[in-house]
Amino acid sequence: MTFHATPQKTYVPTVENCLAIDTVQLRKEGMLDTASDHHLSRKWRAGQTMVGDLVISTFFTGDIASPFLRIRGEAFGERIDQTVRLVARRMRFGGKRWYFLCPSTQRLCCKLILPPTGHFFASLKASGMAYRSQREDAVTRAHKALKRLQRASSKLPLRTRGTTRARLMARMAVKEAFLDRVEERCNGDLALGGRFSLRRASKS
């Protein structure tokens, strides 16, 4: 299975540029079935370039007292051979949920990432990485959110409940009102012969 990491034009690494392994995907792949050990080959690409080729294994049997994850292969031009402990926690209404024990913080986490400049997988908190959206201004985020809502609206079935459609339309109206307010403030600045600032205009 091949996963795609989206490259950025200006290279400021974000979470989207990292290789990621999460417990949700492992569970879907059957990797957290404790009846046996499992192995999964995973590849990552950034454009046409292969940036990660790893074998991910989970071990639940043998003489090992605690189950663990092993990551072997090559990522960002470096050899990777790392083990991470797996920890299960009972859920309130039955069953259990698996977590990684972060090698850096020794805290439980659901996702491990490897930055392009990193040498081993660790939790988001340990890496200090930010999501791309966290570096975008409020106007850009609003535009993207509005487009997502518009796509969701266009895909609603004809028999969608009126309350569901109304909630979606209300969310769209909030985004549109925000963008209209920013445009109005920017036009006001220009009318007065000043320079407009999206950051200032987007503040309530």
C-alpha cells in the first residue's frame, strides 16, 4: 500500500511532510490482532520521489513480556530500525484500545511521525511539528472550509433531513459572513488610501 506525503513549495516541514503511523490504520489493516504477529510493507512518496520504504511489524507472541511495534527500512535517505512499545487500555463500554508509548515523552499517543530531518519516529508533541493549516491565515482557512462545505452540500442526498441541510447552510453562512467582513474592511482601508492587512481585517 502506497501513501502520498504532499510536498510544499517553500520547504518548511509540517506534519503533512512527515511519515506517519497511527493505531487507527494499523487496526484497519489487522495489525493489532493479538492472536499472532503481523508484518506490513508500507511506502511513501513525495511527488515522484520515494521518501519511505518500511516494513512495520507488530509482535504479540513469543517470550516478549510486552507487545511492541518494530519499524525497519529506509526513510528520507536514512536506515530506520526502531522498536516502540504497544500499550492497551480498556474502554469504558468493553474492548480495548491500543496506543504507542512515545520513545521521547514516555506518554501514550495514537500517532507516530518521522520528520524529514528526524532520525526516529515519535509523537506529534515530541516532534514539535505543526499542521500546515496552523501556519495559514484565518482568511485562507475560511476559504478552504467554505469550499469543503460547498462540496458537502452538493453531495447531500435528495432525502437529506431538513435540519441537517439547515445546519450545513448555517455553517456556510458564517464563513461567508466572515469573508464579506474581511473584504469590506480591506476595501475601506484602500478607500482611505491606506494599505490593507488581512491579519488585522480578519480580527473580530
